[in-house]
Amino acid sequence: MVSLKEVEAMIKAKLPEAEVIVKDLTGGGDHLEAIVVCSDFEGKTRVKQHQLVYGALSEAMASEAIHALALKTYTPEAWSAAGQPM
């Protein structure tokens, strides 16, 4: 099992400019939600955005330290348009 801070650090290692929010959905530490806002997502499909994040977490996912991950990705513009503060 990995901590929420470790998941955030893994994502930021791959996407240094990202704003990352990681939540534990069940309290067990292995079903997580990550919200990632990053300018690197500009011009990429949602699938490509998710692939970038999953790439950062591939080891933790393969070892089942993260059993399930709900992922939401946004460009900074889309995040602002959704009415969310940075």
C-alpha cells in the first residue's frame, strides 16, 4: 500500500507542473481517486491524458499497491471553466 503523498509524488515526478489531489475513497488505502490538472494535457485526448498519469503509477498499479484508481484529468483552462480554483 502507498500513501496519498507517495501517489502525489509519483505523479509529480512524471508531470512536474501538475496540481494533484489524491483521495482515499474507501479508507482502506487501495481504492484511490486522483484529480490531476496539468498544462501537459493541452491538445491531448482524455485517453492520452490518463495514459500519462497511469504511466507515472505503473509500478504501484502492477504491484497492486494501488488496487483501483478513479482518475480525473483537466487542463488548467478546463479546470477553471469547471469553476475550480487552482
